[in-house]
Amino acid sequence: MSPSAQSKESAVPAASPASADPSKPAFDFLDLRAQFASIREEVMAAVTRVFESQHFILGSEVKLLEEEVAAKLGARFAVGCASGTDALILSLMAAGIGPGDEVITTPFSFIAAAGSIAHVGAKPVFVDIDLVTFNINPALIAAAITPRTRAIMPVHLFGLPADLDPILEIAKAKGLLVIEDATQAIGSHYNDRFIGTIGDFGCFSFFPSKNLGGAGDGGLITTNDPATAERLRMLRGHGSKKKYYHDILGTNSRLDALQAAVLRVKLPHLDSWAAGRQNRAERYRKLFEERGLTSFITSPPQPPAKFHHVYNQFTIRVLLRDDLRESLRTAGIPTEIYYPLCLHLQRAFRYLGYEPGALPVAEKASQEVLSLPVFPELKDAQQDLVVQSIAAFRTMRGGA
Ligand SMILES: *Cc1c(COP(=O)(O)O)cnc(C)c1O
């Protein structure tokens, strides 16, 4: 064992944060190596199959993945594309949304949903979130609707479904489309249906850190409408059905056969990996309870029965967030802040004219959130160290 590997090992069970090298985390925030080791042979066989075929774009691997994802999620159609961002853009294009239109979305998320709305020339309209779920607050949507509103784009943030029933009700009453940003939540369900199949479009990402991650970029759109599926297929291939004949204007956003082949190996594991994440989330809650940390930090509660959380992230709230994060960093514990600046306050969206304070709940969340490591292979000892270090910080600060 090398000296560095040794210190890495000993850093895990150590009670004293001082023994860790502050420049290096004791373990990775997301470590996919154990997952790969468990499916290595199947993945390598799938990759070899694609190389031997020398068919790298779309083709049978992509068609099979589309069929398998559609069957798994209970969607009538699935259309692969180049990324989750493109899934959002292609959905907006297929809906004919563009200049002069408004789309309602959340200010507390990765930029892709709001960015896609702007990318097609429409205006993102931000509606504040619920502090417990971090998702768009449906009670605030009606007030944001104008004659120009065409769609609502909820994000199922961190793997927890947005509250779709009231969103669908408003959409139906006002004749709006619902485009689900399901990029962080593949496999989660709401009532008894998989998210992404409940609205008009479901947008998925296969970015490696998502719950179903490829070996690079990839995305997919689900829909139950045959004409929409046909339009999406045309849009991803420059608007053509017949080669070199272009009926509409599209773009190049195809899924690679290599990605599809890898994803086909991983898809059957989706539920057991989600169960592994849920198990780690449940254990965090138990440990926080045991250590009396529940008044110091707010962890995501076990959601009501109709919501199914797949924990792409386990995100707590804590008032002394930045100090806690620094203290954890020196103890060798990796954390992330998703997301440090709300979308309505981003420089790129300055033209929309939002001022600080406009969306107070999202802004509060951005100051208090801290995402902790959560993945199926996260070890008990690693999780214990995370919780011990939070407790040590609380004691140091004289908290009860
Ligand atoms: C990852 C992500 C996307 C975009 O996915 P890419 O495949 O990276 O383009 C969109 N929205 C959210 C909330 C995401 O987390």
C-alpha cells in the first residue's frame, strides 16, 4: 500500500478531523468506480459490439434504448438526443414556442431549463419555490400567467418530483403545455406514474452524474403523442424524414450508439441503484436524529406517499452553511452547493430585470443549501464521518 493510499484509508474512520489532509477529500463526492466495477464486463462487451459494427450514430442501439426506456417508464415514445439541455430545447421547438412566448419555470435549479427557454427566443418567467421540497411552488403559478404564457416547465430537483397535480390542473385550465425537466429524477414516480410521462414532454439527461449516466453526454425525450414523437425525431436530425429532404428546420442532436449501448447495460439497475440512494438518505436522517442534529440542520424529510424521491442529491439546509462547508472541507469531506446563485440573479438573465429579494424563498435556499455525498456505494464509515464532522462543528460553535 502506498503512503498516500494508507493515509486515505486511515482518514475514513478517524474521529479527529486534524489528521486529514485538507487539500484532499477523504473520498469522492460521487464515486462511480465501484458501480463500473460491478458491470465492467457487460459495458466493455457493449462497447466492443458498437466498435465492431462501426455504426456510431443512432442506429439499432439507440432504437433499442428508446424502446427499453419507453417500456420501463410507461411512455408511448422515447426519442434519444445529444443531451438533457437539447431534450429541453427540442421539446420547446416541437411545441412551436419562440419569440413573444413566455414559459414559467423555477429560479432554483441548474440553468438548462431557463436557458433553453431563452435559447428558443421565449421569455423565462420565474416562480418562487417551496423551501421544503426546493421545487416550484404551484400556489404561485396562477399569478405569473399572462396571455403570452405557453407552457410550464417544472424541474424535479434533486430527484424529488415537483407537485404535478396542481400544475397539471392550472395547465389544463389555461391551455398550457407541461414540459417536465426530469433530468435529475429518472425512475422517480408521482402517484403511480413515472415522472417525465405525466406532462406533455419528459426531458432526461444521461450526463454521467445523473442517476442513469452514460460515458459522456446524452439525453432523451418521452411523449405519449405520436405526432410529437415524429416531430422530435425530425428536429434532432435537421428536420428531415427522408435523407437530404428537409421539411422543417431542426438541428443536429443525435444520441451516439456508444452511449446507448452503455445505457442499455445500466438501465436494468436503475431501481436497485435508486434503492441504494434511498437507503443512504434514510441512514443520514437516522444519524442526524441520533446525534441531535435535527435542530441544527434541516434534512430533506421522507416525502408524502405520492412522491418518490430518488436522491440524485441529498441536500440539507443550514444557517452557517459556508462555515460548515469549510469545516467539512478541512475534515476531508466533500460537499457541493447546488445552487449558489438563483437563476433570476444570474448576469446572463439581467435583461429580465429581476432585483435581489424578488424571489425570497429561492434566494434563502441558495444561501443555506449544502449537498452531502449520496450514492449506493457510499460506505457506512464515510457517512459516519460526514455526520460526526457536522456534530463536531456544531459543538465547536456552541450549538445545543
Ligand atoms: C443536468 C441537468 C440538465 C441538463 O442536462 P445535460 O445533459 O447536462 O445537458 C438540465 N436540468 C437540470 C436540472 C440538470 O441537472
